[in-house]
Amino acid sequence: MRNTRTIEARVGVWLASLLALLALPIAMLAAPVTAQAAGKVSVAMSVEVAAAPADVWKTIGGFDRLQDWHPAVESTTMNGSPTTPGSSRVLHLKGGGEIHETLTSYSDSLMRYTYTIAQSPLPVADYESYLAVTETGSGHSLVIWGSTFDPAGGADAKKAKSVISGIYQAGFDTLKKKFGGAGMAKPHKAKASKKKM
């Protein structure tokens, strides 16, 4: 069983490796992660990939399978079913560190799930996120990843948003390599009507 000092040391190693991966300045995450009252920040990005939605969902739709398509994740430990709200996962990060997350809703038919972060080394607090796949036509899919959160750890809104956007971009880059991409990942604007799960 890891002690607190070992976990803190591994979190530091992971932060350095993730920032190198995302080409972000180390100073962004130098301070301890504590919430600050800066207001909610929203990030939503999407990318079109050259595969049918069902095929893309098979890769990204499991709450226990982020390591299959995100380069920063080594493995996942599940507590509960990967399709049952209330289940949780621990993402074991390459280079050390962990992110603890809870599944809040899941729909296989809508190809969408939502989750929250309970504990992480990221500069965010009260993080709520969704991941979805929709059809774009011509056999292609649009993968959408978005979140709302408060900046934390001394990061301002711009810096926290850059970190989260970089994480999403790294996952999208992997999906484009796997399925073929029809363009760069870009900011995603949600439509007025949202599907209920």
C-alpha cells in the first residue's frame, strides 16, 4: 500500500511528464491544488473521425478503458460496473499519479456518459465532464468531450482551461491516428437542446 509521501512524489513526477506531453509550462501547476473562488470555467472540444459511431464508442465508451485511447493513462482500476452510475475508477497515470473519478450517468444507446473528479493533481475543483459520440454523416463520427470546473491550485481560469484542453487534445490525437481524422480538434458549441439520458 502506497504511503502519502510516495503518492505525492509520484504525482509530481506525473505532472512533469504530462506537462511535457502537452507542451505546457511547468509553472502552471507549481502550487498545491486547492480550490479558489474564481467561477466556473467551461471547456468543450470535438473532433471528427473517419469511423462509424458504434465503432468509435466500442473504443471510448467504457468507463474502464481510457488507457485504450489516452496516452497519459497507464491503466484503470474500477470499483463497480463501468456502465453503472455511482461506480468509480482510479486512473493510474504514466510516470505516476492517480485521478479518482465517479460515473454520474451512462447511456449506451445515446453513446454518452458523464463523470466527476473526486481527487486529482490537476488544477481544477468541482470538475464535471461528459464524453459523447454522434454521427456526422458519410460514416464519420464526432467525438465531443467537455467539462465545467473551478480553477484550483493557484491556476487562473486561462491556465486551468489550457491544461484541460491539452488533455482532451492528446486523447483526440490518438483517436485520429486510430480511425483517421477529418480535421483538427476544435472548440465545440453545444446545441440548445440536449438529449436526456
